Amino acid sequence: MGEQNTVKFPQEVVEEYASLGVDLPALFSAGHLGTRMGIEIKEASAERVVGTMPVEGNTQPYGLLHGGASAVLAETLGSVGSMLHGGPGKIAVGVDLNCTHHRGLSSGIVTGVATPVHRGRSTATYEVVISDEQDRRVCSARLTCLLRYA
């Protein structure tokens, strides 16, 4: 846990940020909290962000995946999509997060997939579906980010 895989950004996005002097793959990580939780971003674009997180180490006292851990995964993935939608001149700040937890898990890896519901000039909303290794839905989340000028 804690070792980050290389984030897969579309080449044109990497080049756009590089032209502004920003090494996007080097800059982006899941952040300190995401790193402690073992979040790994596997794919990232404004159209789709995919990430994984282990259940182990992210459980509540009964040994089940903590709902807050699912919320962290959802907000991380939705924020990355929002940031990429906003482009290099804007930052994405989460303003609303809703999570519905469908089933408990005591082991394995969960995968979250964030897809846009709305992409505007000042806000972006992403639906995040978190599933277990048998592709059963564990959590449904929706994140809205404010897009502010950097």
C-alpha cells in the first residue's frame, strides 16, 4: 500500500500541461490521504477516471469497508475528472458529495469508475460507481466540483 502506479493520461493532455511547464503525471497523485489508503489511479481523462483501493486497511470496527473510504475514493476520482475538464487554468474544489452504500466487503480490491453527468464552465458533476472484484456494485456516489481559476 502507498506505492503509486503511473497515471494514464491521454498524450494530448500531457502535452497541453507540458506546454505550460507542468509535468502532469509527476504532479498528480492521489494525495497524502489517497496514498495512505492505497488508492491507485489507473486511467484518467475528463470522460472517464478509473482507480482502485484495497479493502484491507480501510475498514470500520466490524471489519467491513468503511463508508468514508468509499467516499474518499469517489471524491478523488471525481475531482481528477473535474480538474481535467476544467483544464490547466482552473482548479476543481469539491462542494457536494453523496454516497449510497449497497453492500459490505471484508477483503479484496474495489474499483471506482467516474463518468461525467454535467461538465460546465463553473461546475462539473461526476457519477462514481464503486464495484468489487466480482463487478458487484458496492457504492454509488455523485460529486460536484466548483471550477475556480487557479
